[in-house]
Amino acid sequence: MSSLFLVRLLLPLAALLLLLPAAGRAEDTSLYQRLGGEPAVRAVMGKTLATVAANPELNHTFKNVNLSRLADRITLFVCAHTGGGCVYQDDSIREIHAGLGITGHEFDAFVAILKSNLDAAGVGTREKGELLRLLAPMKQDIVAP
Ligand code: HEM
């Protein structure tokens, strides 16, 4: 076996062995941690709720709502759904939003604002995609029939 052949075989193998632990670590880390954990999720959710609640076209459901408490609760909800280890014990997302009369447009606007706040906070494309893919199917439970 020529030494050139050995180098050609061993170099990619060595590179792979160096990269594997990093790939393993990324898989092991929960989405919640990768989003920045409690402070980062709380900040993005608080900002999103404040923006929606200040917009007369989107805020009809937020009139008598304590926004700070709601941001805490949604952060807990996100933590519970992204492997953060929190326990969110409450009604289902459908029951929570039942009767609020939320429209599809309001849901889409909420998600668009959340998306731009995730961008502004420097959240990575992968993490942003994972979170938005998790929230998107909830539309059918949040929007009024
Ligand atoms: C995927 C998107 C959404 C998620 C994950 C979400 C999650 C939640 C959660 C977990 C609560 C319960 C808070 C608690 O435990 O008390 C809540 C309440 C609430 N949500 Fe949402 N929500 C979403 C979208 C929306 C949208 C689009 C609107 C309106 C434009 C909205 C309006 C409200 C209001 C007004 C409450 C308070 C209800 C009350 O206290 O009676 N949500 N949401």
C-alpha cells in the first residue's frame, strides 16, 4: 500500500473523527438551550406580545391581559415544548384561545413579528426554523373556527 494511498484514506477519516463530537453535541442540546434559554426566549416573547398589543389592528384580544404574566406563561409553554425541561400544566392551546375570535391574519401577523424578533435577537436559521415549524400547526387550534 503506497503512503499516498494511506494519506488519502486516513486524512478524511481523521477529519470525520474530529467533526463527530461537535455534531453529537449539537444533537444533544435542546432547542430551548440553543434559542438562548429562559432570558432569550422571555425577551423575544415579551417584545412580540408588546408589539402585537400596541397594534390596533391586532390587539382586540389583549385589552384586559397582563402582558408580563402572559410573556412568562408563553415562555414556560415554549420551554416545555422545546426540551427545556419545564412543565406547563394548563388547558390545551385550543381551550386557552377558544372564544377569543383570533383570525388567520392575526395569527400570521403574530408569527411574522415573532420571526423578525428572532432575527433581531440573532437566533440562528436552524433554531428559528425549528421553533416556527413547531408553532405553525398550532394555527388550527388558535384561530377561531
Ligand atoms: C403559536 C402561537 C401562539 C402560542 C404558542 C400561544 C400560546 C399561549 C399560551 C401558552 C397562553 C396561555 C397563558 C396562560 O397560561 O395563562 C396564551 C394566552 C393567550 N393568547 Fe396565545 N399563543 C399564540 C398565538 C396567539 C395569537 C396569534 C393571539 C392573538 C392575536 C394570542 C392571544 C392570546 C391571548 C389574548 C391570551 C390570554 C388569554 C387569557 O388570559 O384569557 N395568542 N397563548
